[in-house]
Amino acid sequence: MDAGNRIERALQAAVARSLALGCPRGLAAAMHHAVFPRGARVRPRLCVAVATACGETDYALTDAAAAAIELLHCASLVHDDLPCFDDADMRRGRSSVHRAFGEPLALLAGDALIVLAFQTLAQVACASQQFAMVLRTISGSVGVPSGIVAGQAWECESEVDLVRYHRAKTGALFAAAAVAGAAAAGADGLEWAMLGERLGEAYQVADDIRDAAAEPDEVGKPTGRDPLLGRPSAVLALGLDGAVHRLHTLVAAASEAIPPCPGGAALRSLILSEAKRLVPKRLAQSAA
């Protein structure tokens, strides 16, 4: 089974378990709306790709880790779109959760997805070093001092270190995906942290570029929000050309950070291929 199908099957099973027994219908619908239909699933795909490159044998642990990471990402998007943050009307090409179901259910759906991520991991709980490493890694990527919650909180500060902001808001969950994938396969997960951190920074820089240079229908959400809301942005800090250069530098650094492993060449090819998708169409056409 390919990585995409593995991830969707794990997510469908997780959401189905959580909604099966008497869950309020509105909350159930809001949670489903937040997770499906699928987005790019970049973070769980990285988790599975690293596990595969390391020669995984425990598919259940890898799939649970990948699903948990995507559930946490979906929860962060629900909260990020709320009026108190970005007040976004669209996500993944359709109404954001709070626009479709109201703010109270959106807040609760995001909270429920965070809990569901750890319930999903608990389904495969075992007394192994691999599981302990996966759990520590994923839980550490969410809160403080440098997880995605802390990353969101940097937007409330008057002065922001752009690198720290990017590493927390986006890099933390990417690093968790790489480390958890390696750990699930029995490899030294810490050796993979740099790959995830660099990829995470690259994706956040790319998101800043898309906000400045892409059309809403290309990215499935409103654009031009960073300057409007006073958000930290690589484009505002470096200029558009400087941000694009920073993106390419980070992708190259991520590729170079892949530790020796059986599937290293295939993983490197996947990263470079995926990077091409990050640049908005008009910039890619201009470069061509």
C-alpha cells in the first residue's frame, strides 16, 4: 500500500473511532470537515517516507505517528483560521471550520483533534523504546517552549525573531515527523531532526511567498494576509527575491541533512520534487 493510502486509512480509522459513540453531531461534522477531504498531507508523508527510507518493520506505529501528526496539523489550522488570529474564510478551497460551523464548534473541534492525536497513538501503545521516542517527539512538537503553540504565540509579541518563529510554528511538526518516522523504524531519530527543521522552515518561507505572490484559488485560502494582519513574514523581512533564495537554500540544506540510510536517494529525490510545488505558478513561470 502506498504512503497516501496508508495515511488516509489511518486518519479515517481515527476519526471514525472518535465519532462512533454518541458524539454531538455538530462537533462530529466539524471535526470531519477539518480533516477531510485530504490536503497535501506533507507532514505525515514525510513521516512515512523517513520510516520507509530507514527500513521500517512496525507499520502500525508509523501509521499511528503519521496520523497523529496530521491531526495536530489540522487542529492548528482550525485554530489559526479563527477570528482572533487570521480570521480566514477559506481553507483547502472551501469554508474554514468556523465559517461553516461557528466559532464555538471550531474551537472545540480543534481541541478534540489534539486529544484524538494522542488517542490514536495510544491505540498502539507498547513498552518499547521506539514508542517512547515517538510519543516524546510528537508531544514536544505541540506545546512550549518551541512547539506549534509557542509558534502561534510569537504572533502576539511586539518583536519576533523570524527564524525562531518559523522553527516553532512550522518546523517543530516537520522535525517531529522526521524524528518519529525514523524512531518508528528503529533508527536514531535525533539524527533526522535537522532534515525536518530545514524542511519546516522551507515550508513556512514558501507559505509567506504564496501569501505575497499566489492567487487564493491556487493555495485554497486567502492571500495577502501577512501585511494586513502585521504577521512576521520572510517576504516582508527579505523581499520576494530574498525569500525565494532563502527557500532554495533551505531545501538544499534539508537534502544534505539526510543521514545515511537504505532509502536515502529516493527520499532526496522526493524532497527536491516536492520543493518545486512550493513556488507560486507565476514565479515559476517567470523563472522559466
